[in-house]
Amino acid sequence: MLNLDEMYHSYLGGQKQFNIDGVKERIIAYGWHCDGSEIKGHYVTTENHKLFYNRDNRFIRKESLLV
């Protein structure tokens, strides 16, 4: 299983940022997501998006947090 702290903890201070569609964004949170019975993968929440990855760390989808 992936070690999310090892992958993303250094991003939480704001020094390192994700580049999403040419815009740099700070990571606010990350964690595991499940369907109620099993872990399906993990998510990364940035200032404007929530990114979902499967268990193989492949990008699945992006949701906008902007209303």
C-alpha cells in the first residue's frame, strides 16, 4: 500500500505545490477514499480541486471545489 505521508506531507507547508492546468496550488489535505466496503484509492485536496487516484496511484478524476 502507498505511504501517503511519504508522498504528500512535504507539500503541506506550502513550499512545494501541485501544478494543475498551469496553476500552482497548495495541498490542503490528502487521505484514502473508499466505497463503504474497501479502499478504492486516495485523494489530494488542493485550494481549488479534489484529485482522485486509484490504488495504483493512477489519476482517475478531478473535481472543482469552486462554487
